[in-house]
Amino acid sequence: MSPHFDPDMDAQALEKAMKGLGTDENVIIDILGNRTVEQRQKIADVYKACYGRDLLSRLKKELSGKFRKVVLASFFDRPHLHAYALFKAMAGMGTKERVIIQVVCTSNNADIADLRDAYEEGMQSTLPTFIPHGIKQIKKKLWLNEGLALRRNIEKDIRNDLSGDFEKFIVALLQGIRQQGVDQLAAEADADALYSAGEEKLGTDEEVFTRIFARRSYKTIRLLDELYFQKTGHDILHAIEKELSGDFKDAVKTVVKTAIKKEECIADMIRDSMKGVGTSDDDLIRLILAYAEASFIQKIWPKLRRYLRRKMVKRWRIGSRVMPMVIIPVSS
């Protein structure tokens, strides 16, 4: 929580910033860009109690473009940001496998449980309870227009949209029963099993990769990586790159990268969202807002923040407005 937090003062300042002609966006940035998700939710509650209006509805009306998208998304916690991203990824024509990998393959058991709750409770309750009824109805209509039912089953949706080894791996991860601790004997056996299932023979037994990387603890995977290097002279990522292909390969690699150093894995995803001709704005916003308060990523924020400043000003052109909202991490 930010020090000296006063939701009443913040609510009053936001009301003043949106009153009359024009909106003082600097005030919105200064307040919401320096608050945790929990504090933003409290501000929304107090705002409605003071003024009888929904804060998110007001912000939606007063703001526009990417800035509005960032501000509204900043009221969602990580499970709901991820749940909505999965809804969008599997809605309509085509599936954004990249988003599914970013969300599911970086999640631990607790994350999976929270994600399933947010996804499967239904659209109305998928929105955080602090969001007033009016904005819930706006979002409900929006999501229904996108072909999304009020209640969903995450595994059913995955099975309907994905196929093959990639589908099986994601469904396995969604069980959220990854082992804990470190298992020396399992790591030793897995090193041999992976080598036999891949590099030692012609063709690959993908089921072995699924069984190991969907179930073993992160600590065991890190040990497995060391043992595999001792056995073959190269790491697990090299073997995965060589033996697997497509989305299944990317998914397994993401799990291994998460196990080895999650903060670098997330940082790479953020950087990737800024590459190429087009910037993936939705990915960038979701990744930064979802992880800005995570303790494990604080150590890399200074370096990542400098990178984002350069890229966002150049790419978005309105970086002076959007940038503070997405690159000021707030320690819990």
C-alpha cells in the first residue's frame, strides 16, 4: 500500500480533475499511477459513496484511446486481467495462442486456482466486486457482443479452441497440482527419460515432456536442467527447441523459463510486446499491470523501465500520458 493513502482525498481530487470542460489527466496519472490495485478499488468505493456516481463509468466517459484503456485496466487485479485476456484470446475467429501461453504457462498452483475462479464464476462476478453495477452492465453487454457467455468452463473452452499436444499440455497445467519442493530422484530419472524420449531417438515422445513439465515443481525443473546439462552438454531449453515445435514448444519453453527465472521470463514477454512493426498494446498493458506489484519482479524494474520509456515514447507517441500509468510499479 502506498504511504499516506487517503481514499477520500483521492476521490475528491479525481472529481475535481474531471469537473467542467476538459479533464486534468496529470491528476489522474499522479493518483492512480501511484496506487495499488486494492487502493484503486477503495477509491472507487469512496467515490460512489461521495458523489453517487460510478468512477469507472466517469473515467470511461472522460478519457479516450490507449490512456483510457490503461486507466480502466488498472482497476483489475492479476487473476481478472488474465481471465479477461483468455476470454478475448478465445473469442471470435482465431485463437491468440500467445496470450494463452503468457497467462497459463507462467502460473503456479495458486495462480491457476485464482485464474479458474475468475474465469468460471461468470462475467458478472468476473468483474471485481468493487466495480459498481452500472459498469458491470456496460462490460456485460460488451462481452456478450463478443460472443462470450455469462458462464464459462475454462477447460471446455481450451479444448474447443486448441488441439494436439499443445491442448493436452495447457489442460494439464490448468489442473494446478504441480508438485512442491525438490525431488532429486525424480530429476535424475527425468533427465534420462527426456533424453530417451527426444534426442536419443528418431522422433519425439511428446507425452513425456507434458508429464514432466506440467507436474514437476519449479525447484525440481531447475535441478533437472542442471542434470541434463551434465548428461548432454547443453541445457533443457536447447533440447526443447530441437525436439518440439509450434505452440507446444513455446509453451514448454515458457514453463522452463518460469521455473529458472520468472522475472526474466516476464521481462522478455514485455519486451516482445514492443517489438516488430506493431506494438501489442493489450499484451503490454496486461503484463505490466499484472506484475507491477509482484515482489519477484521489483529487482528488474529499473532496467525495464528505462527500456519502456524509450520504446513507448517512440511507438505510442502519446507516451507522456500513457507511460506513467504503466511503468510506475507500486510496492505492496
